[in-house]
Amino acid sequence: MDRSLTAVQLKGITKRFPGLVANDSINFELKKGEIHALLGENGAGKSTLMNILFGLYQPDEGEIWINGKQTVIEGASRAIELGIGMVHQHFKLVQPFTVAENIVLGNEPVKGLKIDYKLANEKVRTISERYGLKVDPQARIKDITVGMQQRVEILKTLYRGAEIVIFDEPTAVLTVQEIEELIEIIRNLAAEGKSIIIITHKLKEVMALADSVTVIRRGKVIKTVTTDETNEQQLAELMVGRDVSFEVKKTKREPGEVILAVDNLKMKGEQGKNALNGVSLDIRAGEILGIAGVDGNGQSELIYAITGMRKVEGGAVKLNGRDMTNHSPRDVSVAGVGHIPEDRHKHGLVLDFSVSENMILNTYFEPEFGKTMFIDYKAMDTLSDKLVKEFDVRSSGIHTHARALSGGNQQKAIIARELHKDPDLLIAVQPTRGLDIGAIEYVHKRLVQARNEGKAILLVSFELDELYALSDRIAVMYEGRLMGEVDAEKRDDQQLGLMMAGNKATADGRG
């Protein structure tokens, strides 16, 4: 394969939305067999540009060239005909269907007048083995992990013959182990001759994976470089247009009174198995307790129990000494709990509400927003304007539907709302998931500031660097139990890894 040949060339692409120029005369080039990262802040215009390439949007100006020929891509079906596939950030899968049924959907093999499911399973098994994706064709989507669901999305594009594959924020919802596996998969695809575009803001992954990087800031291309001639610091500065500090400044302090006390919590999971097996922990004012663990070991159920989103079978949750066990989510929120949820679409936002309406989802009944049965929309908009500016939530206006925001800006809107409540306890689950480096820096500062102001913070993250940087203590969960704690100041990845694998810590902190 001649890697000097061009697979994609975008010339002068411009896309406007009401009150916003998302792409401003962008030029972009992807070579055959290349892994090219499209890097930028949340709302920089990366996804818009790739949605144009995949036919989901039409450009207002500019030209698209595929394999040396100018073309118009009227829709996704035309993009697929041209050999373009897109793995979306939010998966497009039918949950009750099997893996194979999702992959062949719309292009099913038939035998007579019926779909040949046996052949579909064989085709999926063959293609998954060829690319090292290892999925069970007969498993149902609702029963497999997020990482496996992403593999299904990749297989969907490959099944349809994609030679150009776009990954939109591919690691945003993956664990550390799943990210490592995905990087290997993408490398294998490139080695097979596929041309890859990765939309991302994660600098480590760019440097580990990409051949070239194009940086976009506020809709314009800032620079295109090879990874051999740059580094993370330079890329961060190109992204945000200023110096960026990767260091979290956190002074040691003595914690105060116990804010949250969890005692011997027990809960069944969705499959009827024990999801929490007697979890007990305390968090004091002015400290951050980090929770480490492989996804699916009871972290979500612990948060559901504390926030009142799911009933527990045993144990107690106390906030400032008050028993809040099995209280409603509103009771828990009013009692002084802020919650940045794991799934921003399911539990964080009403996507068809405006940004402004989402800012008062858990406070609309307060006197500040109306003393009658009607909401004071002027007060709502005033607050929303303030929070949008303070947290740099980028959109075409506060009356824009939350659905129209980029994933990172949706996350910033939730964080703005929850911190504005001034809670005694802030529960932050994957708080920087989907955020760019500048926004991560800002969120980390705000969490440390909240801790310094005497808030108790429960942090759940799959990013070990984030846990070590922010936490005062780190507790490890495995199969619904706490395996012990480690000192965040004395980093020991080996010990933490052993505990995450089920080895309980001893009194001296060793497994």
C-alpha cells in the first residue's frame, strides 16, 4: 500500500449554525493507512467536521475529495458506499438484539425469503477473529460491557466494507484495560491498510497511537503536526491557546466532622446477584475519598444507594448524622448532596430541555425560581447565563437544547449546576469523562477548592492519575466489597492493581 496516497481531503469546509460558526474554512488531509488524530477542546468543531464527512451534515461551503475524486456525500448511506464508517461516541445499537443482529442490520444475509441467522453468526465470527475483536455473535447487547459494545460498533463498519474509519471520542466511556485493548485494535486496523481518524482530546492516547495530529480551536485549524515532532505540553497549548498545568496543587489538611457515614450496605444488582456486600465507609468535611476498581464491581450501586436512586436491602446511609437510607433522590439532594452522575444522558440531563431549564432541574421548586406554581424564567435564565460563563459551557445560547451540546459541554453544564448548589457532600462519578485538557484542569481546581472549603467529596474514577492527583484517601472496590485503602500520597500502582483484582490489603497496606 502506498502511504503517500490521499484517502480523504477536505478543502475550505465551513458549517454554520444559528449564532455559531462550527467549522471555519477547514482544510484536512488523511493519508492511506494513516492514524490521524483530530484534537481540540469541547465544542471546537471536531465532531461537526466528521459528521460532514460521514454525510450527517451538509457543508455550507467547501469540497470533499475521497481517494482523489471530488464527491458530494448526501447522507450516511452514500458515505458507506464510499467506504467510510463511523464509530459514534454514543453507540447506535438495539439493546435487545444480539451482536450479530446489530452488525448485519440493514444488510442481512438471506436464505430464500428468510434471514439466514446461521450465516450472519458465521460472518460476524470470521470478521471478528480476523481483526482480533473477539465478540460472541449470539450475546445480547444489553448483557455485554461498554467495551464490547464498542467492538460491535467497529464490526458494523468493517462488515459494510469501510476502508476509512472515524472514531468519535472512542475512549470516553472505557476502562483503562479497555482503552489498551482498543489502541491495539486500531493499530491492527491501520496495519491492515485502513485509514483512521480519531476525534479526541486525550493527549496521552494521541501520542501513543496517532501518526499525525490536526488541532482545531473554535472552528479553525491551528496546526497539523506529526507526533514525532511534538509533545503533550505543546499540543495542550495549541488546543487551548495558553499554558496548561498538568499538576493539581493540593495542600495537606486535617479533615473535620463526618459528613457521610455508610454502614454495612447490601444491595442486589440487576441480575439478582449481590452488588453490595456490606460496604462501610466515612467521608469527612474537607477531604476527597477516591474509589478505585474495575468497572462493574459495585461502584454504581454504591452511588445509587447513597443518592436514593435504588433501594438497599440492608445497612444505613447517614448524612450529617441524619439517617437518609432509602430516601428519595429529591430528599437526598435537598439534604445537601450534589451528584455528577456516571451517565450524563440517563441521570444528568433532560436532553430535550434547554440548557437553562437543565440548570434548575433539582432546584426549580426553590423560592428563588418562583413563589407561585409557575417558574420564574427570568431568574432561571439569569442563573444559567452566570453558570454558562463561569464554567465556559459552549453552545449557541442558553435556550439551546442540551442534546445539541457536545458531550464535554453537557458534562460542564452538570458540574456547574451541582457545584452551584453548594452541597455538603459532592459525589463526582467520572467528573472529567469527555472533557478536554483545559476543562479537566478547571474541574480539578474546582473540586480541590470545594474540598478546601470544607466539602466532603466522593470521587469515583477509572483514571488512576486523576484518583492519585485529587484524593486524600483511595478505597478499592472488588465484587461489591471494599478491599482496603491506600495512601494517595504514596503511589503504588502494583498494590492498587492487586487490590482491584481481589487481593485484600493487610494492616501494613500490602496485599
